[in-house]
Amino acid sequence: MDWSDLLAAFALYLVIEGLLPFVSPRNWKQSVAMIAQLSDKQLRIFGLVSMLAGLMLLAFVRG
């Protein structure tokens, strides 16, 4: 892996993160408001699950 792979992954992340606020700003605001109401523990668990899913996907893709 070189820096171009990391930058490409970061660019793709930015594109994906920008999709929802661009396509549906009202729903995106509601989602962010709901996330803000989660407890720290719930948010931490969500973050852990998200990281594990990303690692599993990366391991699958990179084989």
C-alpha cells in the first residue's frame, strides 16, 4: 500500500459522507439530531461496530 491508496480511500470517504447532505439535507439533519441524543455508551458501541465492519470489509477486499 502506498500513499495514493490512502488518499484515494480518503477521497472516497469524503464523497460518500457528502452524499446524504447533498441528496437529502432535511433527513440528514434529522439523523444528526438523533445521533446527538445517543448516550456516550451507545455512540461508542456504534463506532466500534462500524470500525469492525470496515476492517472486515477491508480484509475481504484486500484478501
